[in-house]
Amino acid sequence: MSEIPYWVRRGEAYEESFLKTPGIIAQEDALYRAVIVRPWRNALDAGCGFGRVSRLLANWRPGVSVDGFDPSARMCEAARDLGLGTVWETDIASFDPGGERWDLVVAAEVLMHVPPDEVVEAARSLLRLSRGWLVTADWSIDREVERDPHNWLHDYFDVFERCGVHVVDRVDAPPFQCVWVTTARIG
Ligand SMILES: C[S@@+](CC[C@H](N)C(=O)[O-])C[C@H]1O[C@@H](n2cnc3c(N)ncnc32)[C@H](O)[C@@H]1O
């Protein structure tokens, strides 16, 4: 079952607690290494939360536009305050930008919150939003990690294979995470 109601509630006091997450610096470093070597002029931050990754993307490549979406109204408000682009209040399954696509779609710690029976469809939806790259950061199945009910350990090589694309790069983000890069080649 979808955990979206959890995230809508969680948006209230999220930013402060999230920034204390162990490994967040390593994850940001891995995201940087994954995106900086690739050509993109605009990006979509899927499940953008309060805009942490949107802000990083805009700093790493000045002049790009960065849009985002998130199911939590409170988090969307914080992301909009950054003034980087359009922020929609919605989730992966419902997001319909009317055929618009982005060079780069990033989903940091979002697929790990999608239950196993929905994750392939969610990954497919993210791929459809990209005309270039999809970069995801999530906990890795080869890591020792104690998980809450709203966190899942997926086999992302398998998830993306089932979407019909290959993982072209995997950047380690110790202690828990990896960043996966796929090319969006599906319709
Ligand atoms: C761990 S936070 C990460 C936030 C942001 N991506 C970051 O890295 O700072 C997970 C985010 O995913 C969002 N989320 C959870 N399920 C989602 C879904 N099905 N579609 C889109 N966003 C979702 C939550 O609202 C929350 O903002």
C-alpha cells in the first residue's frame, strides 16, 4: 500500500531531521559525480521534498531550470520558496505534465519509499518523464540497514531491467546508499 499519507504528515517538520541523516554528504557527493559528467540543461526533481536536491542541481550547473513535485503540501511550499522552477503537489503515479520531458530526472530517496508491487511502474513513470537521464539514489540491497515500514530495499538492477533500460553507472554512497544512472530510452 502507498505510504503517501505518511509523507504528507511527515512534511511538517522534515527538513531539520533529514539533514542529520547519516551518509547525506556521501549521497550528495555521489549525486554530484553522477550528474556533473552528463549533458543536461533542465531537470525535474521527483519527490523533491523541501528542495534539497533541486538547490544542489541549480548550484552545480548555474543557469539551468529545475522543476519538482512532491505529494506533501508543506514540502512543496518550502521547495517553491527556493524560486527555482515549477513545483507540483502530486506523486509519481498521478503526475501528468502533459507530455513535457526533462533532460535529467532525479529521484533521491523516493523509490525506496515505493512498495515492491508498485516500484517497477513508478520507475517506468520516471523514465517516461526524461528525454536523457534518470538518476536515482536509494538504499542498496547489499547494505546492512534496519528499515522502518515505509522504507524498502529494492534490487534496482532488476527494477530497471524490467523497465527495459540498463543501469549505465552506479556510484557508491556509503554507508547505506547507491546512486543509479539509467538512460531513458522507453516510450
Ligand atoms: C526521504 S525524502 C527525500 C526528499 C528529497 N528527494 C531529498 O532527497 O531531499 C522522500 C520524499 O519522497 C516523497 N515521496 C514519497 N512517496 C512518493 C511518491 N510515490 N511520489 C513522489 N514522491 C514521493 C516524500 O513526500 C518525500 O518528500
